[in-house]
Amino acid sequence: MKVSVVVVTYNHRPYIEQALASVLAQRSAHEIEILISDDASTDGTRELVQAWGARHRDRVRLLISERNLNSNEVIARALRACRGDYVALLDGDDYWTAADKLDAQVRFLEDHPGCSGCFHNVEVVEEGTPWRARRNSCDEPRVRDLDDLMTMNPAATCSLMFRRAAVADLPPWFEPLMCGDWALLLLAARHGPVGYINRVLATYRVHPGGVWSRLTRVEQLQESVDVLLSLAEPFDAAHISRARSRAARYTSELALERTRLAEEDNVRWLHAIGRSRRSVARHVAAVAASIAPEPGEVAIVSGTLDRWPADQRGRWRPFPHHEGARPGKLFATGPAGTAPAAWIRSGTTYDFALYGAGQTTTPLAEACVRRRGEAFVAVGAGDTRASAVVRWSTGTTAEGEVFTSVDGGPERRRATGVAGTCVIELGPEGATTDIHLYGGDPPVRPLATARVARRRGAWIEATPNPVPPGAGLGRTTVSWSTGDGRDGRVVVSENGSDVGYHPVDAEAVVSLLRAEQERGLAALVFPRTAFWWFDHYPALAAHLSAIGGLAWSDETCRVYRLTSAPHARSGSDA
């Protein structure tokens, strides 16, 4: 029986000798062949592997790119050349740490003939730091099937071994992808589930030149979306549909990251030009009103309605809107009450929003819950007719600044310090007060936020907040009142994971736009913080031009008319 080891490398000069030595160190009862696939390295890696191959001609075959391919063709050509019954993968910047790693995986696959492949735990190290961690948790399932693997990639490349027959025929869509390990897992899982060995048998290195770690978070999420949306034959229609559905999770996370970056850029832009959010919002609202006069409705893309002038909100609605979307999960109901939340995780922000009967957009009050040691802003009941008690902490030894704004108006500094308590005056009846804790220099984005509305004494708070640190999950108790005896709903969402509905691709956007047209939507507004949509959905601008046209464009917004003939204007026309 023969085992093929595929080593993929590109500019790995500082690491490649350790990787290859870890392959030679394998004590195996099986014949091992080594295929090194180098993607035209320019740092001396190519010369190293050529010299190494010359010393081990009986075991090594080299596949060298004449030009950099930067695609999965580097892996695909090596897999096509493999002669072994089993194929193990190793990137040139990682290394194996157990001499019986190959035999352990062969033994697993021999004992589990229904499995198409297997992987094991690895130690993750970050170059230049003492940080180390295990890739897989102690509760990693012992077997994952195709449906499970469509949710996430649980394996490091250096831990993978497949039956060669499971990855022998690679479809055309595989090669253009940037990262191949997840796609290989999915392709292999068509032939049977993938097993897990609960041992640390390799080290995965994180460094600036890594194929994955050098990508920005946006690029990593986009690659995950691309893998799932690329699935075609030999997968059947049911699995392709399921992959498309799973891609929605990454699309929403990608949308959140793009929105975060856009918000940071917007803060810098506003500071540079000396304008407030409120003045920009009024300008955008006036532009939209001139393009879609009443009673025409206007949709704002990736926006919250409470940022816009109160006299305009009645005819505005958010986009995208999906009938299946919900503003978080229902936590409790009733005009007043208390309820425990015994599942507070470190690193996660929980937003508890109190809505009145029939409300779905602007809550009566909100509470933001975190664990101690993390930045937070918490709002207590106080005298909710006119004021509220605010507690805050930066979660570090660095000082922060607490600012408030009413209905998106100018921000006012209320307090400074590492942590503290203060009383703030609320806006007039019906107004919403936003509370932001800033840190850093310059303060680009809030460390934490909270919101409270002055509406007939409505309030919501959590005790304790922040939740004490410790192992496992934390616990707090949420209390609330609508203030007028009417029924209320408490909804909870996790900041950073529940970002609402975002279409998975341009086709889904077009479908939603057509539905909005049928409902009589007059205009679609892209504020500056939503300009990223045109990069995210490349076909969007052409479709909008075809169904109505660009009616206004300046540095604050782009407005598309949906129901009348297009006549584009710019800020210079005003």
C-alpha cells in the first residue's frame, strides 16, 4: 500500500525545510511518495526544493510552475499525479509533529471503510508571539457528513488525508478558487463522511505570508462565499441549493464587516469635512423627496430609519426587507417582568430590545450586555421620564469618552474615564437617545453603544451588567416595563452575528427589487455607508439603470428612481 504526500509551497523559504523534514521523519509501514508542487516561488524556495528533490530522487517528484498560477491548479496537478491509495496534504509553511501521523490516519481509514477521508487536531501558532491554541475543540464530532461540512470547514490543510479515489476527478470550478481545502472536503464527502482523530499531530502556522492569514477579513469571507456558490456538478441540485442557503450565513457576516469598515470611513469623512450625521441625513432625505415626491415610498439600503429626520420616516422603509427576516429572537413578552439569560458568552455583545405591541423598527428601550473585562455601556431605569443612569467601562486601563446624541443629531460629551456612572437627560417625548463609548486616538468607532427612548417611561435593564467573568457561560437577569401597561416584546440579538437579511448574490437582489417595484417603491437610496454594495454585487448598477436609472449622485448618496424615466443628476446640478 502506498501513501502520497502532496506538499504545496510558494515563497516558504523560512519554513519549507522544517515541513519536508517532518515528512521524512514519518515512521510508517507503508511506502511513501512525496510530490512537491511549487507555484513559481521567488524567494529561493524553488531552489531549496529542487536540491532536496535531487537528494531523495527515489521518493520525491517535483512539479514546478513556470509562472505564478495563484489558484488550485497547483493542488489539482499534484493530485492527478498521485499514485498512492491515500493522499495526505501539507502546506510548505506548516509541519507534522508526530512520527506516526500518516499511519494513524491510514489505520483510521482502514478501520472505517465508509469514510472518504479524515483529519486531526492541530496546534495553531502565531509567528512572533507566544500565542498557541488548538484548532478543534474537545467536542469536535467524530464524523462529519456532507451536509455538516457545508456549514463550515473544520480542518487545517496539514491535517487532511483522503482516499485518492474520492479526490481523483476534480471539476473545472475547483481550480479558480483561491483556497482548496474546504472544496476538497466537500468533494470527498460525496463519497462518504469525513472522520476526526482527536490527537494533535501537526502545527499550523499563522504568519503574514500565509495563503489564508494574509487575506483581510473581507477577503476571507468572500472566499467562503465563493466556495459555496461555486458548487456545481458533480453535486446534485439538492446539495447545490443547500450550499447556496449556507452561503447566506457568510454573506451576512461579510455584509456586517463591509458595513463596519464603511462606518469607520464615514466617521473619518465627516470629521474631515466638518459635518454631522444629522446634516448629511437631512440632505439625503431632501434629495430623495425631490426625486420621489409624496406619496411615493423610499427605501434606504443597509440603513436604520431612526437616523433619518422624524418627519420623513413615515414614507421610508429599510432595504433589503425579507418576509422571513426577524429582528433577533423573541426572549420574553408582557407589559413588565423579569427573565433570566443564562447563556452569556465572552466576546459577544447581546442587545435586548423592548418593542411595543405591533412595533418592528424602533424599540422603546434597549440594553447592551457584555461580560466584565470587555467594553460596555449599560442604561438603567433612572427617572425614565426625563433621564437615565448610564454605567460604562472601556474594559482596559485606557480612558474612554461617553457621548450622547438625540435622533441622530450632534453628539455631546457626557463623561470621561476608564469606567464610571453618570446621569443623562433624555430627549423629548418620542425621541431616541444614542449613547456611544469611544476609545482610541482618534476615536474611529465606538467601543460600545446603547440606546434609550423616552416613551411613557419604558425601560429595560440587565443585572448584573457586565456579567462577571469566569469559565463557561455567564448569567444575568433582564427586567423591563413598557411604562403604560401595554404588552411588550423583548427581542435579543447577538452583535456581530445577527445582522439581518442580506441577499446572497446579485440575482437575489434583483428579485427583491422587482418585488419592491410591484409594491410601488419610488426610489432606492444608497447612503455613503452602503456604497460597498456596488462592489459586493457587481451586476447591481446595470440592473438599477435598466429599471429606472441613477437620479442623483454625490459624495453623500446615490439615489435611483424605480418607477419613472431616468434623468441622472449630480451635486453640481443643485
